[in-house]
Amino acid sequence: MHPYSVSDAVKKRVLGRRDRVIAMDRLDAARSAFVVVDMQNYFVGKGFPSEVPMAHKIVPAINQMAAALRAAGGTVIWIQTTSVGALQTWVTHHNCFLSPKAAAKRIAQLSEDTEDFRLYPALEARPEDLRVKKIKFSAMIQGSSDLPAVLAQRGIDTLLIGGTTTNVCCESTARDASMLDFRVAMLSDCNAAWTDEQHAGTLDNFQVIFGDVMNNDEAISRLVPAAKRRSA
């Protein structure tokens, strides 16, 4: 996976809508969450059914961002796709857009008692992190998960999005969060898709229309630690 960079054409479009390429010049850690989407064996593990080969490469960046936000007093949330309730709440997708064989396989392998459901073992999840299960591509859409309630309870208004795939579950979650009036940034080096083209195209579109795109260094440099905020 090649590092993402913002093209001059995208910068021009962004600057036609606002006065700087990255709108969020500071990230209040106490009100921020790093939302890591679908970094489960099913999508990341070598030889697993829906393995995204590029997803292995973003694990160090995800661990780095999670550690930085924790240290600053922010929240890390691991999102895991589950098949529990999928046939009841996402009927059309499973009955119309998947073959019966594919739907049955997905339901079985994303059951919560499978190895597929578990987080990829190289991820450095901590006991203080939160875990949220989702049913649909987006973790923010009604009927998919309790993520919106979790964020509201903690007073979180800013989301940093990572995980896989950039152009499906990560983008869906990020766009829905933007529509729900959250400040949202997709982290370019913490997201992975099947191809560089899918990855870059999604990030370009998100940055022009929906929110910010940053890399880890840019996000970490903007973090305002919770302790510093309290003393200010």
C-alpha cells in the first residue's frame, strides 16, 4: 500500500469550500475517540474468508494512534462486525445481494464464538478500551450498533476513523458520523482497502465533502491532552 497524499486537484477543491486543507487545527483528546473498524481475523487474518491483504500493514499505525490518544486522555473504541441479529435487521442485504451460500457462510463465520470474530492478535487492545459490536457496514446508522449512545454518554464529538476497508465500513461509519454532526477525520495510514485506487479515491471524496483526512503524525500533533485542557 502506497502512502496517501493529497493531490493538487483535491486541495484546490477543498480550498474552494473552506480556508484550509485540514479544517481541524486541534483535537481535544477528552472529547475524541479513535474508532477502529473491523480489524478482525475475518477481514485481516491471513487465509481468513474476507482477508484484505493491505490491512496487515496498517496494524503498527493503528497501535501507534491508539497509544497516543490513550496517553492524551482520549477513548479508543474497537468495532467488531457480528452476525447476531443480521438476518432480522438487515434482511435485504442477506436475501437479495448475497447468494444463499454466501449469506449462510457469513452468518456462521461472524458468529461471536468464532475465531473469525476476534480482533487480529497483533493489535494492542487494552482493557480500558471500549468494544462495540455492529451488524451493518456503518457503525453509526440506526439499528447497527450502540456506538452513537456510547459516544453521547462520554461527551465525544470528534471521531478519528481507522480500520478496514477504507471504502466500505470505514467510509460508511465516517460519513454517517459526519451527517450526525460529529467532527470526523479519516486517518490515511490507519485505513486499508483492497487496492490503492479504492483507498485514495475514498479519502479524496471524504476530504472534499465530508470531513478531514490526516495521517497519524498530523493527528497526533493536533492532540490537546485532557490534563492540559483541564488546567487551561
